[in-house]
Amino acid sequence: MITNIILITHQKGGVGKSTLTFNLALNLADSAKVAIIDFDAQGSLLQLKSTITTMDILESPADLDSISTLGYDFIFIDTPPYLSNSLPQLISIADLIIVPTKAGVLDLMAINSTILMIEERRRLDNTLIVLSMVKPNTTLTLDVLIELNKYDVHVAKTQISDLVSFTRSVVRSGLGKDLKAKNQIDSLTREVLAKLL
Ligand SMILES: Nc1ncnc2c1ncn2[C@@H]1O[C@H](COP(=O)(O)OP(=O)(O)OP(=O)(O)O)[C@@H](O)[C@H]1O
Ligand SMILES: [Mg+2]
């Protein structure tokens, strides 16, 4: 059995890492064996453990090499908004690294240290930047596109909008009837799967 390990990371806080991890994992959990491993000591996703039946939410294991032997098709790893000791090794073992970012110039500048660390481990080819919490009726400004272009890294075609259903998804165990949000997660899921193949 092959376990696909998907790491969601960004050293900046509040960019939507945990929310995106949760929704991508939940989306695949209908058709595959899925777990989230919560590496955030504050354990935000771990608190949802008892409310979710279709996938497992696990504490971080002591031995990171054991992650691929846990018997899941997909393991999503949520990380804290700082440079943790385990991050370099997580970057090395991940099959795909997702870096969510808000779509402002200053937000994109904050990506630097995360991208550098990925580059040092030669994992940029396996990295996908995802624009998240994109405000309605915004088109990406030229400055943002230039800033994004600086990094030799793939940017997901799918953008995740700023929608209350994403905020609520965590307590409601899903996106409910919000088709816009659902379509975005479906579309990003397809991009993730394509990148893993
Ligand atoms: N697409 C979205 N639309 C609207 N609100 C969102 C979206 N994604 C996340 N949020 C909200 O933004 C806040 C931060 O999101 P989240 O906790 O997922 O970010 P994070 O990167 O995991 O933060 P931290 O670095 O502190 O762990 C939360 O209140 C969450 O509900
Ligand atoms: Mg988080």
C-alpha cells in the first residue's frame, strides 16, 4: 500500500492551513482511507477528533518515519505557524507540500523562509502554492503576480475564496450546501491528486 503524505505548511499564522487541511482531507475521506496528523501543539484539529467519523485525526508520532507505515491512503499533516524542529524532516518525507497564502504583496513576502527551507531540501517541484482566503471580486494585482513569479514554484489554478462556510466547516464537519466552496475544494483536490501521480 502506498501512503501519500501531504504536508500543509507556512510559517506565517492564520493563512488557512488548518482549514484547508481539514477540507481537503474530508473530501478524500469518502473514497479513501484518510488521516490528519496535527503537528500544532495547540492541537486545533485534534480537538475535532470525536466529531469526525470518516477519517482519523492523530497526534504527531515520535518517529516521523513511521508515518508512511500507518496504513492510510492519504495522510495530511497540519503544521504550526513557526519553525518547528520536525519541519525539515516533514518536508523531506512529504510527497506533496501545500503552502497556502493570502493574496497580498506583504503576505507573499512572508513566504520566503518557508520556500527557502523547501528549496534547501530540493522539494520545490513537489510544492504547490495555494492562494487562500481570496476576497470577493478581487483580481490578482500586478504586484502580487510579480511577487508570486519570483518563486520558481507551481501555483494552484484553484483559488480558495474568503467564505464563511470555510470558517464554519470545522464545527459543522463539512461545507454544507455552499456549492462555491465545495467546487473549489473539489477542484483543488483534483490538482492535488494530479500532482501526486
Ligand atoms: N477560506 C476561508 N474563508 C474564510 N475564512 C477562513 C478561510 N480559511 C480560514 N479561515 C478562517 O481564518 C482563520 C485562520 O484560519 P486557520 O486556522 O485555518 O489558519 P492557520 O494557518 O491554520 O492558522 P495558524 O497558523 O494559527 O494555525 C480561522 O478563523 C478560519 O476559520
Ligand atoms: Mg492552524
